[in-house]
Amino acid sequence: MAMMCAIELDVLSQESADTAAKQIIAEQGRIDVVIHNAGHLVM
């Protein structure tokens, strides 16, 4: 079964990144894909 989840993550904080990774692995068992979508501005 395919799943996608959103996790709050401060990309400027190593602690936040570590916590997010540990949370995903604890809940899902592994990380298959990471998508960075911080937003973009087109001018």
C-alpha cells in the first residue's frame, strides 16, 4: 500500500531533520523518497 505523509521540518536545523527522519522510520520502517517543496516564487 502506497502512503504519503507530511512532516513539519525546519531545514535549517539538523536536530529537526534528525527528529523527522527518526519519526518516519519509527512509523513506516524506512524512507523511500524525500520531496523538498519549500515553495518557489516566479517573477
